[in-house]
Amino acid sequence: MLPLMKYLLPLFLLSTAFADEICDASDEPPFTYETPAPAPEPVSTEPSHSLWDYHPIHVGGNFITLSPANVTIQDGPESGTLRFNKANAFLYMLLPISAQSYFFPRVEWNTFALDWDKNPKFRESRFYYMQFALTFYTTAIEQWRWILRANYNLDLKHMQSPKKYGLFEALLWGAYQPHRKWHVHVGAFGYTGMRGQQVYPIIGADYSPDKEWTFLAIFPIDYAVQYKLNKEWRFSAKIRPLKERFRAGRQQPQPRSVFSYSSTGAELNVHYEKFMRFELEAFGGYNFGGKFYIKDSHGHNAMYTTVDGSIYGGITADYAF
């Protein structure tokens, strides 16, 4: 659930980016004429409003992998190792409804491996699901930027059982700008499904003392220090949370087990961007470990484990048509 949040954070930068272009243009000195010039032919100054000017269709993908980590059962000895990796491919579209408000319908194909070699509850180690999402973004309220998002995840192997193998998530996230260098973030997000539900608050701030540096601390989504070298390149040191909640199949030692994996890592991140056309991100760091639990099909009789630290790395690409 948490990894998807990082795709929403750049939306808060859209109006800032356009504002920077306007400010850059306004810095140019005005023209003066020593002699009167003939009146020019009327020329339309209306900006183009073609949807294709904004390259609205995006395709891309993500991949992250962690090295094997030791697993310790609660109140027990170490018991094997756990391997985790995840990949996805996505397609989304920008649909403006006004100059300040946009919809972003999105569909994702996801797969992840969660392979514990001493797992006593299920033998499955590779899982697949589709995500269907709709995001609304607006700057229509003065000094505010808002994101509303709803998405639904469905196991591709059990699409005939959405009640057991579906997960619904929702987000409300606002950023208020009390000063041109600051944003204050508030909101909430949560999920329900697979015998669980949870709501988390969103609270934090970001600070940009100049055009190069940005500091973010937004619980529980993003913690980062960013340096913008130029319009294309950005370098960051950041915290990356990982979380997956899923259900195993029926033909397992413990049928339809519900499981949850969560961990947190720190990384160095390199980001290249051609604004509104192409983005490429590469990252690597150390995951500090976390928690992994398995419950029965009714969400009871939990077996809790802790997962040790490991190194990780990954890549993200996004291309716009």
C-alpha cells in the first residue's frame, strides 16, 4: 500500500513547476522602441488547450528487490530466510476538467515474490494482482493542493472471489502553503479487505529554502532530502516504506492464509526527468527489516515473525505520449 503514495507526491509540484516558468519569463527586461513601429497584424494569444499538448497518456513500470533476510519467529529461534521483490507495469491518463483540476484514471499489473523457505503455513511464493485507481487533483482552493484517490486491488488468480481476495484503499491528502517556501501536509488514508482494516493520519511539512534544496517529512509517506541539480536531474537521500497485504490460495497447508509484510529502508536516489515526457529513477540502500505475520483465513491465530535487515535496489520508468 505505502509504495503507491510516492507516485502522488509529484502532483504537488505541478503548479510550482508552471509558476517557475512564468517567473523566469517575467524576469526578462521589457522591450522599448526608439521610434514608433507599425501596428502588427492581430495575432491570437490564446494558449493551446489541446489535451495532447500535455502528453496525457503514460506507461511505465517499477522493480525493487531485496537480498535474503533472516527470519525469527516470535519467542522462537531463527527460522530460514525471506526473499522479497516486486515489479509492476502501469498505464494512466491525464484528464483535465479545468485549468486547476484533473482526473487520473490508472490501471496496474503487479507481481511480488515473498518467499520464506521455512514457511509452515503456505508454499506459494509468487503473487499477482491488478490495481484499478482513480485520482482527483486540484489547486482550485487558494493556497491549497488536494489529492483524493480510491483504488481496488484484486488477486489475478482468484478474480471470481473479490470478497476474499480484494482490497480497497482510499486517500485524502492536502497541502497548504502558508509561505512560498513551505507546505504543511494533512490528510488520511486507509484500507479494508482480506480480514483487516486500518486508517492512518497524514501529517508533515516540506521546506524549500531555495530552488535547489527541498526537505520533506510527511508521516507516514515520505522522508527525504532532495537536491535539484537542474531541470532534469535530482538527487535524494530518502526513507522508503514497503508494505504488502495479501491472501494465499486454497490448496495450501493452511488454506487461504492472510499475511502482511512491512519494512522500512534508507536509500540514495537518482532521478532524471524531461518534464511531462519521461522520468527515470534508480535507487539503492539498506532495508532495516520489519515484520511479517500470517493469520488463518478468518484473520485469527496469528504467527508473528521479525525480518532482519538487507540491502535493496530498484528502478522506475515513466514515458508519456
